[in-house]
Amino acid sequence: MPQKTSYTFKAVIYKTGINYGVDVPAEITSRLKAVKGYIRIKGTVNGIYFTKSLVPVKDAPYRLYINTITIKKIREMVGQVAHLVIEQDTSDPEQEHPIHPKLLQQLQQNGLLHRFDALTFSRRKEVLRYINNLKTPETLEKNIQKVLKQLQGNTANVRVP
């Protein structure tokens, strides 16, 4: 298995709109693999672990957004220097939210698996996370039927309660 390379750098936290972020040096991002423009990474900011994606910015370095929870934990704010350690995240994002066996069975039986697969990754993830966290068999079945019904219509509108 190839050894993972981590990169250490310091960056000033700034605010853009309502979000906090830091710029990641081009000499680091040029060594990482982007998928559809984004670079999946994991690492730490001032010792706080995170998994995120670096976001491309037109005519600027890749940006790492830092969520409010992490900002509160590290007690750093706009203008402060953060210490970051990052590496490429090569885990399979599809494996983080596996398809529930009952949902898979129903999708296959109804010929809708191709429509489910055609949903955006984030929409599939949202549906799978919701379905996988349901507690009762009745609620699971009811929500699987909702997904099937929505897939039979317009795939762009598949929503979970």
C-alpha cells in the first residue's frame, strides 16, 4: 500500500460571506488529485480532526472552509493563524453510506436502480443516511415507498422527510 503524504502549513483564517476559510498553498494542492474540481482531504486544524473537500476558486488558491463548530473548538477567528496538517482522503465516499438491503431490493424489483444511481452523489447520500437511520420496520417501509414513488416521477425531486 502506498504511503500517505501529509502536508503541514500555516494559514490566516478569513471570512468570505458567512463562511470561514483558509487558502491552501498551490504547491500542496498541485500534488493532490482533484475529482470534478474538488480535492477530498482529511487532517487537522490546530489539532482538531476533520474530513472535507478543498474547493476550487477562480483565479485563486483552493479554499478550505472551516465550519463554525471547528472555529469554536480551536478558538481562532478571522485574522488568526491556524496550523493545518492535511493529506489526500482516498476513502470511497460511496462506502460511508451503503445502500440499505431493503431499499436495494425494492429498487431492483421496480426497475428503478438506474434512476437512483442517476441522482447526484449528495442526494443519494442524503437519502441513504436518512433510510439507514430509521428505527422501525414500518417507518423504513413507508419511506422506501416514498423514495420509489418519487423516482417513478421526477428524479430531481427525491426528498426524504
